[in-house]
Amino acid sequence: MNRDPFAAIADPTRRAIIDLLAQQELNINQISDHFNTVSRQAVTKQLKYLEDSGLVNIEKNGREKYCYLALDNLEEVNNWLKQYEKFWNKKLDKLGDYLKKKNGR
């Protein structure tokens, strides 16, 4: 199943998993240990969602399943965000100009 990367990053637990995996690849138990209020089963479900979105790869190595990032599908999100980066840069430039003018510079 190919899920939308925007939907995948909409959930705070999935974003936290992505943050963890950005530091290093981890097995499912190691990921679950970072979540006190979320069951291992719920973490596994979130990992499956991320895998279906193409943001995480899960590989079996012996008895363990290791997870690592595969962020190619975030390119669509990045491209969408770039348009707002330009928007905010223009706004901040105008604010800077206003402040310079107000301070007599």
C-alpha cells in the first residue's frame, strides 16, 4: 500500500519515530523503549504506516527487525514547504526593512 507522506508525518508519534531513526537505525524494541505511553503493538502499527508511506524500511536480521529511514518520499513534502519558505523570507525581509526605517537606519 502506498500511503501519502503528508499523512504519515501528520501524526506526532510517527514524527518522533522519524526523529529517532534520523539518529541511527534501531530495532523495533529499541524504538518502543522510547515511548512510555504507547504500547509496542501501537509502535509497530505506526512503523508499518511509515513503511507503507515509503519513509521507513524494515529489514529482518536474525530474530530482530531493524528500521531505518528512506526519506526519498519526503521530497514531495520538501518541495511543498519551499514555497512557504519564500513567503516567510519575504515577510521577514519586509519586517527588517520596517524596523530599520523605524530606528532611523
